[in-house]
Amino acid sequence: MGKVAAKMKVMPESPEIDLDDLRDKLESSLPEGAEIRNVEREDVAFGLVALLPLVVVPDDSGGTEAVEEAFSNVEGIESVKVEEVGRL
């Protein structure tokens, strides 16, 4: 069984949201078998900063859909988008 790495773009609802706290919430929301390997930050506009987590999931788990859904349900998240996907 292989693994898939997905770089995602997670937009917070506002610039006032604590990004470290948001990162912790993302990690605790992950479905079983998924893990966050790295989180970068990207300045978007007007003080808004997006989180760019690199999420690794098993190849047989249906891709990144479960992770996207879990992230979307975290309080303070405006949107979740998959930027890149590749096999490990």
C-alpha cells in the first residue's frame, strides 16, 4: 500500500484567527491514517495568511476527500483547496 501526499490551502475566516491554534485544530481533526508532515504559511492579502499543510494519507483511503471534509468542519475555516497531489 502506497501513500499520497497532498499540499492543501486552508483559508481562515479572518486575519484575527490564531494560526497556531488553527493548526492544532487541523491536526486533531484528521481522519485515522492521515498525518500532517509540514505546514507553511502564505500571505494572501490585507493581513490574511493561509496555511499550507502537507497531508499524507494512505493510497487506498479514497484520496484527500476525508481530509478536506474534516478540515472544512473546523471552526474558523473559510475554505479548503487541494493545491498539489503526488505519490510517495
